[in-house]
Amino acid sequence: MIHIILRLGLSLLPLGLSPLLILLIGEGYLNFGGGCKDVIMIIPWVVWSLLFLIISVVGWWKKWPVAKGVACSGLGATGLLFLAFLALLIFSLAGIGH
């Protein structure tokens, strides 16, 4: 039972921190120099957190050890977000978006 709670807690931790980050940005404790637009910076965090959750659940289903599941989830979510950034960058630089 403890193992299930640990896996579930680790899988949902980044997504659970999203409201805290929104609160810290909204109250001005975190300031990225964009004023009210700083809240938009939470979007990549939420996308990364959802990717982390999905990869973590897949790793749990494949019976990966906890450490391997967390490491692969973090690396996989970061890699997929980076690929999405590169795709958007190439899309905008190629003039396709006009």
C-alpha cells in the first residue's frame, strides 16, 4: 500500500505544485519581469507536469522501479517539451505561420 501511495504521490507532485506556483506568481513572490503576463509562464510547467504524469503511469504499468520511473519521466517530459519548442521555433522561422 505504501508503494502505491509513493508512486502516485511522485507522479502527481509536479502537477500538484501548479496551483502553488500560480499563487506565488500572482502574489508577486515570483517575478519574471513580465508583470501580469508572468502567469502565462505556468503553461509550459503544466504541459511538462502532464507529460511527466503520463510517462510515470506508463512506467508504473511496465513495472519500472521507482527511481527509474522518476528519472525516465523527468527526462522524457523534458525531451518532449524541448521537441515541441523546436517544432514551434522551426515553424515560426520558416514563415509557415504567416
